[in-house]
Amino acid sequence: MSSPCPQKDVCGSCSWSHILYEKQLKQKRSDINGSFGLKKLPPWCETILPSPVTEHYRNRMDFVIDFEGRVGMREKGKWWRVVDGNTCFLADKQIDDLFVKVREWVKQSGLSYYDRKAHTGFLRYAVIRSTTLGETMVNLVTSVLPDEEAIDFVRSDKIVSAPFHPTTFIWFQNSTITDVSFGDTLKIISGPGFVEEEILGHRYRISPNAFFQTNPHGAALLLQTVEEFCGDLSGKTLLDLYCGSGFFSVALANRATRAIGVEMVQEAIDDARVNAQLNNVNVEFHDAKTEEFDWTKLGADVVILDPPRSGMHDKALADILKNPPKEIVYVSCNFKNFAREMVQLQKVYRVDTMRAIDMFPHTPHVELVTKLTIR
């Protein structure tokens, strides 16, 4: 099978796109159980749900602007080189349309381009986001301008009359030499400064720096699975650790007697509180690191764990093992790290059920949801 991407071998963002989708699913399930096998764990994963959409599903793309004004995806294994004009068949079509306009504006803007070796120049990234509600966001990431020049830049025709019209347009300034697609300060150029998404009837605000599931179509399957695995929450306390902007806790709050979320990223917690209001639910949100927050006295009956790709902090895992909740619904985006943690968790918990959801077609990544019950 040939890849739908003409630049696959150069870019590498869709490294599995040459494989039939049915075979991708089988391989992912095999890889999950293979990781368990390496840790002498049983092959628990029997089910993998395909993504409802396998092309144009991504709602966020970070396009690099290089020192010669190329705009697109990075070349595979070459952080300093960019495939100019390379959109992606994984990106939402709204992103594709905006990318063409943003790229043209970058090339005609007359502004300097950032050199990642010399650390000079102005334009660095164009991050484009979209939602299934038809809303779009463009985050322009640049180097820092002196205050007076920054004011002039915001007022200038260069940016005000940019020939693309997202729902909201954000200007980030990055004062460091760190090559990241966000900045220290932001200025709203146009629009409300956020976009909104809806998953299974639940409304979510997405701020410029906020994390949100990159596949909104698969996100519905993910949410349904977590709801199913949590079971009947009547009369129970639900604790959502690493809660982000409240994706799970906001959706499940009305099913529990008490819902609590913990997240270390301030912007995410701010969004989570707004999301609770948007959905008319009550959730207690705490802005704290999971490993530094004493959740053991909250009397949680069901705990949702959705850590970053690196997995749980060692202390967080130790706290779980020392004060084990009756039930855990573990959402992992890195099954290798999950397998490592299960070596210890299996001493206290049994695996009731497990389901993989393919949130990332044409890549080796997959989401894994596991229901753990105390032995």
C-alpha cells in the first residue's frame, strides 16, 4: 500500500501510513501485549476500537518557520530543516485551508525568520487549531520585540490585515532560545482568545496553551469508555488526577456525589473551572502537582489516572500503592510506561477490563484504558 502523504519518507509524522488500517490496529494490539510480555505480565488487551475518522482528524498542527522562510513540518530526524508547504493529511481540513493562507502571509510579511542555530530573527511558529464546531485558532509565535516596537507591530497593517481570519488570533512572544511552539507572553489580536469544542454534548473551552485531545472523533470513544469503566457513581466520590481542563471530571460530575480534579498547569485549571460552569456542574479543582497533593483524605471511591506520556511520578505511584483506592480507571497514552507501572500495580490490583482506542491513526501511538480493582 502506498502512503496518502507524498512526503512520508521525508517528514515521518505519519510513519505507519503505508500500512493498511486494519493491520495497523492488529499491530498496535500486538505491541501493547508485547510490552506486557516483556514485563512478564499477561496479554490483557483483547479489544482495540478504530478511530471513526482516519484522515483529517487532528485538531492541532504546529508548523515550523525556518530561517529561510520555509513553513511546514520538520524533516524526519533533522530539527533544523523544514519541508516547505507540507500540510498533512492527518490535519483537519480547516487547518489545511488556513495553513495555505498563513504560509503565504509569512512569505510576504517582510518580517525576519528565526534562525535556530544563530538564535536571531523573528517569526518562529504558526500553530493552527480547529474544532468540530467550525472554530479555528492561529497562534503566531515570535521572538520578543521591545515594548514600543511590540505596540507598533500589533497596530501595524502587517498583522491586523493578515489575509486569514480564524475565530481567534493570538500572538505569542518567546523570550528564550528554547525551540518551543509557545511563548512567555501572549496578546489577543482578534477574537475571544479561545475556541470551544463539544464532545458527547459536553462543552469545552480550549485556551491557546491548553492541551485537548487531538482527535475529537476518537475522544468521544475515549470518554464513553471511561464512563463505562467508572460504572455507577451514585453516592460515590470521583477523583480525577492529572485532570487537565476537566475533560473527564466535567463530563462525569453529575453522575457522582462529589467530583474532584487535580492539575498542575494553571491555564488548564482555569479552563477546567470555566468548563464546569459551561456545563452547569460542580467540580472541586485543585491547582497542584499530583505527587505533591494529599488526596488520601478525600475518600475517593473511583480514581481516574490520566498522566502525561512519561507516566506517573514515582511518588504518585508510591502514594497509590500505599493508599490504594478501591477502583482506578487508568488512561495511558504510552503503553510501555503503563506496563512498567503495572509490574507494581498488579500486586495490589487486578485488571478487570482493558480497551485500546486508536486516537492516532497512521502512527504507532494508541490510547489504552484499564479498569483496576483492588484485590
